[in-house]
Amino acid sequence: MDPRMSIARKTIEERYGPIGTGNKVLFLQGVPMSLKKVSRKLMMHYEDLIPIDGGTLPDGRCWIRYYEGEQRKVLAIEFTREFDIVGENGADIMDWLGDDYFRIHWRVFCPAGGEEWLGA
């Protein structure tokens, strides 16, 4: 890991892996679910909250990582298999983009592919 990496980004990448390396489909209660469907079940389906990836932690809790457009941050939500939210971690998107952050025309953007690139 980059020694200049922020503590918030390091925490997210150590716990959930590098951004975009998680799953696009989660198996919950024996059913394959898209990140969009998981977001709806968590009542986290908003226009500016774009799912990036998700997974399962060793203790059995699940997680889903988002790009949150309003605050321009990466947000990881932890939840139980019953869809109870039990934790959250976040970091500014600038921690991943560096100086490119200032060259982007912000509307909808997800560094891992989510919706569509509307950058410079």
C-alpha cells in the first residue's frame, strides 16, 4: 500500500479489499442478489448512491461499498444476513483520485465502473 495513503482509505482497503475487487452479486439467504437489489433491501437505493462492490466478512457479516455522490466519498456499509445495518466506514474519493479530483466535471462518477463516466 502507498505509504501516503490516508487512514480512512487504508481502513477500507484492509477490511474490504481494493476498490472494485469485491463481488457484483451477493448470495444472501441462498439467493443471488445484485448490488442494486441489496441496496433496495437495505433501503439505500438513491440516485447519488452508486453500488461498487460487496462481499462477506469472516464473521459472516456482509458489506456493500458505494460511491456517494453528494459528499463525494466511498462508503462501505456492513449488514447482517437479515439486512440490519451494523457498521459503516467512509473516505473521501480524493484519497483514490489524487489531483485528478480537481479535473473532473462532477455529476455521476464511480471510479470502479458503477454508472457512467462524465469526467473531463
